[in-house]
Amino acid sequence: MITAEWDPVLRPEMARGMEAWVPNLRRTVLIRECGHWTQQEKPEEVNTALIAFLKELGL
């Protein structure tokens, strides 16, 4: 799960306890100094997190 530090809609604290709702949740990544549109605002950080996740899956 990717969250953003300054997201006014899905605030980072909303991710706490998410593993209870998403049983296979592996981790939560916080993108610093970023608002709601993480992939547009911080594409390198989002891609780094996605690539790490895919590698973990063996893809």
C-alpha cells in the first residue's frame, strides 16, 4: 500500500491497521512531501516502491 504524507483525502494514518482488512498486505510505503496524486507528484518514488514489490513477488 502506498500512502502520501500530505494526502488530504486518504491520510497516512488511515493505513494503520489496514492489514486486518487486507490479509496479504506486505507493507505500507509512505511517500514524503506528496499529496493525493502520488504517481504524478512523485513518480520516481512510486516506481521504486512498485518495482521492489514486483521483485518480491519474483516478477
